[in-house]
Amino acid sequence: VNRLTRKQLLGAAAAGAAVGPGLLRPLVAQAQTGDPNITAMENTIRAKQLIVVAYERLAATASPGIRGLLATIVDQERQHVAALLVPTEYIGGLPPTPPALQSIEKYVPQLRRRLTGPAALKLAEQLEQFTIRGLLGAQRQLTDAKLIEVTGEVLGCDAQHLAVVRRQLGENPIPRAFETGQTR
Amino acid sequence: LGAAGAGFVLAGCGSAADSGPLSDQLFADAAMLDSLLQQEYTLLAAYDHAIGRLSGSDRALAVAIRAQERNHADALAAQIRSRKVTPSSPAATYSLPALSGAAGALALLDRIEQQTIALYVDSLAKIGSVEVRVFAAQMMANEAQHASLLAAARRLPPLPTALVTGAP
């Protein structure tokens, strides 16, 4: 990946993402095509595929109290991948290969062990912040109206995930009037 | 819109604040931002209308959301002014239904939040400035959170759909 292009690609999504799932960025920014729409969508799908695998792992080992919430989220994350794939393939993008859990665990070692409810939710919060930053970054890159719209609709859902997870953690679910996916 | 600028009055809203020319894109973005501002004014009026019917945690939620809608309105107005256009003022009155109780108040707020989300989603692709688009996307994401919390307050699923489109 060209260094400058990758830097531009991650642009706004990069700030404040130095810990936890932010380290997943090297697994996301693999695509580079001549079309910024294809590049942005392939990288967005790759990020979503990572999120799906991470959530599947979390949901499989979660305590009963949060299993239902995580199951709902992982189902919606799978729907996001499908919803993003259709227009991406239509414009000539290729479906990225879903990552293996082991490749994600290298960057998010918390997934290697069974997490308590609060720890699992805290990781879910970080995953949602990671994906929101990525979707806002995609909004910067995309030029196709349909792609801007569908990534916006996905962003709305991920923002809702974040609010619900925060509330479950006992945090303020809407700490800011502008949801940036940043931790502060 | 080639001559958009001097003394130009945006449909349904304010006017150019000076006599300098506005580029087509700046003008279009200012008009889009102003339509979002007018929707935020509607939201503020709805919250003012509904908060008196609410109590306890529902009231606290509505008050917190209203404060964020105020932030959105202020930020939108500032963005419009930065394009040398005068933003719209709130309407003198808003046509809002009589509320019989807390359930009706929450339902009204949810309905208008959904309308707001739909307007934001529709506006994203029409905004020419990338910075303004991201700004609008951040507010849209916050509106989606409001809708989720209002749904929970109504004992409805807080994550009802994978794609948040707002009301038709």
C-alpha cells in the first residue's frame, strides 16, 4: 500500500486509535484501486468483516446477561457486510476474504480469553468506535451518492450500537452531540 | 445558480450576508445546511412541547437530547454564517399535536427524530464539501442514538434495523 494513500485513507479515522481495536487498522487498509469509491468500500467491508469475527467470538463466550445484545449486534453487523457488498460489487469492487480469528487476536489479544460481561462490553465499545471512525473516514472518500447513503445508514446503526453498549456499561450513552467515534 | 450570490435569498430561509458572490457549491451547501437547521428548530419545538408531559428518567433523557439538538442548531447556524449567508430563524409557531400523556410525548419525539434522520441521510450525498458532509454525518449518528434511546424509553427494541434510514 502506498504510504501516502494509506495515510489519506485512514485520515480522520486514525486519531486516537492507538490502542485496542485501533491496532486492527493494518488489517483494514489493504485495498488500493484507482477508484476512490472502490477503495473506500473494500476497506469498509474489510473492517466490517473484522468486526463480525470479533463479535462472533465475543458472543460465543459472553455471559448470559449480555449474550442477547451481542447476538443482535453481530446479526446487524453481518447485514452491514451484505448491504455494503452489493453496491461495491456493482461498481467493480471485489469481496474481500473474511479474516481468520487468529489474525485478529494478534491485534486484539483480549479475544483469546473469556471476558467478563463488563470487559466484553468495553471491548464492544472500542469495536464500535473503531468502525464509526472508519465509516466517517469513508464519508470523506466516497463520491458516489448511493454509497454515501448506504454507509451513512450503516453509520447510524453503529452509533446506536455504541449508545446501547455505553448504557449497558452504566456510562452516558450520548456524551457528545457529534458522534465521532473518538474516546474523548 | 450561476449568479447566485449578491443579495440572494435562500428559499425559505435567510439571505446572503454581503454582496460578494457565492460559488454554486457553497450556496447549495448553505441551502442544505439551512434545511437541516429548520428541522433542528422543529425538534427543539417538539422537545419544548413534550418535556412537560414527561417525568423521571424519561424527562431527564428528553432534556439531555434537547441540549444536543441545541448544539446541532448552533453549529449549523455557524456553518451557514461561515458561508456568508444568514441562517433561518425559528418559525413563530409550530403545528404540533396535543399530547395526552408521556406515551404520546415519547411517540411524537420518536417520530420527529426519525424524520430528522431521514433528512440527514438524504442530505449527505448532496453536500459538496467533504468537511461539511462529515459534520452532518456526525450529527446524523447522534440523531440515530436519540432514536434508539427514545425507543428504549417506549419499551421498544433499541436496535430495530441494521440500516438506519429514518421515517419515510
